[in-house]
Amino acid sequence: MARRKSSNPFEGQDQPAMDISPLIDVAFLLLIYFLVTTTMLKQEADLGLALPGVASLNNAPVDVDQMVIKISADSTVEVNEEVIESNPKSRRLPNLTDRLTRYAASAKIAKSEAAVIINCHNDAKEQRFVDVLNACAAAGLKNISLSD
């Protein structure tokens, strides 16, 4: 009897296997590359918030003019009940930055500390809140409080 030749060249041998360890090495190298080359926006990287601590009852009240910034649900920015910016797609807030800069300068002239209260609606975009914080940082304000 004649034997038929099989068309499978690996018949009778172990199945071929692919070594994926070089693939894993390349994946880790790419991960390290992207971690090293990623740059943070400078103005958003150095935002530091000091949360208020426990105040004692013996503290005397401080008379400081405060500026209230309200961010509504539709990302409209108001300063002391006056609309400053209503375009939610605008990342830069030049009117707010200018107003905060003038406020900080007038507080410095009056030898008082400039205080800003940010009232952000729960449905407002987080980016709008960061934009307002960036405007405060650009104006050099350090005394920022949050309210609801």
C-alpha cells in the first residue's frame, strides 16, 4: 500500500508557538517614552489650594473687601452679580483676569489682603472652574475660598 503524503509539514511535531516577550518589552518602552515626553500645561500644573483649617473662636474678624466669582450651570462667569464671560468654549478669560489684576492692585494700595470667593454650581464644567483658578493665579491672588 502506498502512503499518502500529508500536506501539513508540522505533522508529528509540536505546534509552533510565538514568543511574545519582545512584544511586551516594546510595549513597556513605549509606555516609558510617553510618560517621559508628556508635558503638563504650566498654568494648570502649579495650582495649589490651601484648604481652610480649624479657626479658634478668639480670632477677631478681619475687614477685607471680597470679590465673589460665580460660575453658573451653563458656565457663565459672573463677578459680583455682573456677567463677565458667557461663552463656555472660551478657555482664556481676559476680562476676568484684568478685573482680578485691578482688584489685587487696589487691595495692595489699601494695604489689605485681596480675597476671592468662588461659588461654582454643581453642574458647571470642571474646565471652567480651572480656567477661573488660572485667572486668579495670573492676577497673583493667593487668598481664594470656595463656597456652594
